[in-house]
Amino acid sequence: MKIDIGKALANKLYCESAFRHYVKIGVLRKTGNSLFEKHMNKAVSNLDFANFLMEEHKFSIKDKLPGRTFYDWCITIYYYSIYLTALALTAKIGYESKSHLATIIAITLFYYHRDNLLKKEDVEFIISSVHLDRKDIDLVIDAKDMRERASYNVDSSFELGQARMAQVQTADFVSRIRVLLEEVR
């Protein structure tokens, strides 16, 4: 079954069918919510480290490695913070995911369609940040694409502004999800 994430976002019944498909083939499996805290703690830890690295550009990096920047690594770490937050959302409903798309389907079904805890913009942010075949969703920043360019494309130069944008969006998203999940407890 080929999954259309745009259709899953727009159509609850299609999203439920996609979710059942992923459970049936074992990509999503019921585990309880024991991984929730671990994923959320790791997401916050990554966010903290990326923020630390951003700040160190003003101090030790500037002094010890003059003329060099590591904003590409900041963007990479922000991407993983977003993805770990998505895994925390999935774990909170008692599932473990082996796929970016399955994670997005589970979040869309439970937090958007069923419980209405996330806004469409939140789901779109997750999609644009972690989905491998993003077609229909276009946010200001595509963290996954930026992470790939930062990691693999040596010709791309990453400006402080791009890293700051990733920083603000990631911090806002992780904070909102953290609060939301603590309220659901």
C-alpha cells in the first residue's frame, strides 16, 4: 500500500486505513508508553546541545577555531530533536515506529483526527521536518532537507540565520509538545 501523507492529513478514514496497514506489517507495533520519557528526554537533550553549540560560536569556537562555523551541525541536531519529539508522541499512545511515515500517520490519526490535540500546522511541521517524500507540505523551513544538505552537501554554506530559524522553530515545537504531553498524563 502506497501511503499519501497529504490524503492522510485530509481524510481520517484514509489515515485509519494507513495506520492499520502499518500495524499489520509490523512497522508500528504496540509497546505501551515506556519509551515516551526516553524519547522526550533525548529530544530536549538534543535541543539543549544544539542551543549550546549555537552559543559557543560566540565564544570558544570563535577563539579556538577562528573562521569556522558549525551551523550545519546545529541544524542536524535540531532535526533529530524534532524527530525524537515525534517518536515521543508515538510512544505516548503506546506504539513504537520503525518508519518516519508510520510515525507521522500515528501522530496524525491520534493527535489530530481523533483527539484534536494538535493543530494542522503542528502535523505539517512534523511532516516537513521528518517525512522522506515531502510533496504537498511547504513550511518556511524544511529541517530534514536542511539536515541532509548540512550533512552531505559540502558546497552548501549555512548561515547563522538558517540555524537560528531552525532553533526557534524546534524550541517552540518541542516546548508545545512537551506541555501537551504533560497535560495528557
